[in-house]
Amino acid sequence: MAKDILILPGDGIGAEVMAPAVAVMTAAAAAVGIELNVSEGLVGGIAIDETGSPLPTGTLERAAAADAVLLGGVGGPRWDDLPTDQRPEKGLLGLRQGLGLFANLRPALLFGPLAAASSLKPELVAGLDILIIRELTGGIYFGEPRGVEVRDNERVGFNTLVYSEHEIERIARVAFEMAQKRGGRLCSVDKANVLEVTQLWREVVTGLAGEYPDVELSHMYVDNAAMQLVRAPKQFDVIVTGNMFGDILSDCAAMLTGSLGMLPSASLASSGVGLYEPVHGTAPDIAGRDLANPLATILSVAMMYRYSLDQPGAADAIENAVGAVLAAGYRTADIRGDAADEQVVGTGRMGELVLEHLSV
Ligand code: IPM
Ligand code: MG
């Protein structure tokens, strides 16, 4: 039976990184003998320009009916002056919420040949393999009340950081289960020394630990976690945290691997469609110049094969192809080092190289 894939290139470099990723996705499908029904839709700034809404109803409906969604990125300076609820980002947040994608998996994995591209010393990051699990449909991103209003003759801005027990429990269970399949260590990141909501977070996570005796659970305050990530990142296996802390820590972890241009992500619901996107943004400064690194999006396709299409072989093959291309010395500008055998290539060529190295 054919799998329905909805492609949402979005803005900035989104369309550029999407083309090679779709080519890799299609080639892998042919190799493992599955049929894909690929169609394209609108989200973000381009959707605002063409339909007036960052998330047209048709897009949400088609996404909900698909087996998987592959998204490029949303946002750009052109739409920066719009009110929060009309911005391109609202399209992405609406998809996450509308599809119930509460579990965001952001692996920070260092490909050996890129150790020199990391901003940390190679020995600190060699062999790095962390999985950040970010709660994606709750917390301060969605909490009510929110807004800006006038109180006592001045404007006051406010947002609400709220988590209910069931939201904490379901993301924690995903994290415990992932830790069981990996190194068996889970670090829950909170700010329980200050925020009541994260005291509850810590309590609920701790309460589940007895059900996962094979997982070693620890807790860390978010400020310390940020510090530890750049001090000794290899101490972590799986990190679980709320929406905003996860947003921040995952950018930080991404840089450890050489470039934000390397990090894929998967956003999963309890059942149904999964959404796959690079962690990086739309990089308006380099858009349209064949400079963007397509590897994060290509690696997101690998995650799609693993988590939505039940084809772990195709996922491994794509990840191996990326590894082989890097080992052969090919780099996009963001991951170039100073080794003599490196060859800097553009977005399109990098995509072709991954295809050439793909053996499923
Ligand atoms: C991310 C991005 C998004 C977020 C933006 C584009 C809304 O930074 O996926 O990390 O804050 O979640
Ligand atoms: Mg982010």
C-alpha cells in the first residue's frame, strides 16, 4: 500500500533543502520497494502570501490524513512585523498542536569526520550521541493566558508556563522508553528550584522511574544543563525537558555536532502522522544561493523511515550515505574545516553525493 507523504517546503532555504531530501526519500523508497504518494502544500510565510493564513485549513487536513509530513522551515524578515498570531511560525505551531505532536526527538549525533567543525575541542565531542526529547505541544508556547495589555497606564506582556500531570507523564514515558533502547540513562531538565510547574514535572517523572528499573534517572536544573552541554556533553544519553527549555538546549546541542545544519528532528503523536523537519531555521541570509546544508533535512527523512514508515533499513542506509559523503571529504560551507582533503560543495551537489553513496 502506498504511503502518503506531504511535503511542506515553507520559507527561506526550506525549498532548497527540500529538493535533495525528496530525491533521497524517493530513491530509498524505490530501493526498499515501497510506493510513496508525494504531494506538496503550503505553510508559513509563503502560505500567508498566497492564502492569507500561515496554516491554510487544507494543509492541516492533508497533513492529518498523511502518513508523514516533511517540512523545510518557516519564517523570515519579510513577515517579522506581523502580530504573533499571524506570523509564519504560527503555521508550524498550529501543525504541531493540530496533529497532537507532543514528542519531539532531536538527536545530536556527531559524524566522526566533523569533529573539527564543532566549536568544542574534538576530544570533547568525538563519539557524541545525545537524544533530546522536547515536549512540543504544551508549556509556555501554548499556555493561557497570554498577551500584551495595558495595566496601570503601561503595557504588560505575559505568557503562562503550564503543564498538567498527563502531559508530563506521556512525554516522560517516551523518554524512558527511548533511554531503554539506547544507553539506559535519562536526565530530566527543569527549573525546580524556582518554578512550581517544574517541581510538579520533577515529581511526576520521579514517580514513573520505578516502572523503568533499567533506566538510570537523574535531574538537572536547566542553567546547569546548558553549562554541562558545553562543558562535558558526553555525560548525557537522553535528555527530557519542556517545550521552551528544549528549544534552547537543542540549538546548543546542535552546534556541538558541527553545525545547526546537521540536526534532524521527528515530532510524534500517540498515533497517526509524524512530522519531520530540520532543527535549523530558514536562514534568510543565505537563501536562494545554493549554500544551505541539506543534510539535516536528509537525516530527517531517515527518521521518517524509522518512525513513520517502519523501514529501519532505509533509515540506516540514508544515515550511512551521509556518513560516507562526509568521510569522503565533502562539506557544505557551514561544516567546512581546514583539512586539505575537504571539498566544499553547494546544496544541490551535496544532495547528489548522498544519492550516489546510497546503497539500500
Ligand atoms: C524550533 C523552532 C521553532 C520553535 C520556531 C520556528 C517556532 O525554533 O523548531 O526549534 O520555537 O519551536
Ligand atoms: Mg528552535
